[in-house]
Amino acid sequence: MPSARSGTLRAKPVPVLGKAACHYRMTPERALKMPDWPARMGEDMAALYLGVSASTLRAGAAAGRYPKPVRDGKRVLYARCQLDRFVRAQFGLPATDSEGEGRGWAA
């Protein structure tokens, strides 16, 4: 909120998670504070990365329209390189050197 006196924006305090809290929601505000997208993303972050809702990503993965996630315990994870391959294939863009030719997003 802008301060009445200075006209500057003040950052909202970020709540500190307790030791018992192991899951959090990824929000655009949290993503902006990160230096780069991680190699492994939870469902909320992967949906934010692709620009869709978490429910759209979940339903699309179940139907085979989006990359399939992996489970690590209770967490559902997506690989950033897999999401990148999916977007490149969706727009018909060539694969980068690190992705390899002809593997597609489902590889």
C-alpha cells in the first residue's frame, strides 16, 4: 500500500512457516522474489510457470495434454525441462541443444 506521506510502496511481511508446515502455496509475489525457476516445481509453481491454474494442469496431466508429474512422497513435482519441452512442442519451436532432438515433451 502506498504510504500517505512518502508515496512509496511498502512490502507486506511474509509469514514465517512453522516447522510443522511443509506445504505452501506458490503465488506470483513469491515467484517474483526467486532468482530463477527451480528444476523441480510443485503443482502450484508449475501451473504459474505455464500460465494455467493448478486444476487445469492437474486435469490436463491426467488426460495426457500436459506433461505427467512424478510423486516424491506426498508432493507432486514437475521438471522444468519437461515443461520447457512441452511449451516448445506446443508452439512448434525447435528444441534447444540441451533438450536433444526428436525426444518431444513426453520423453
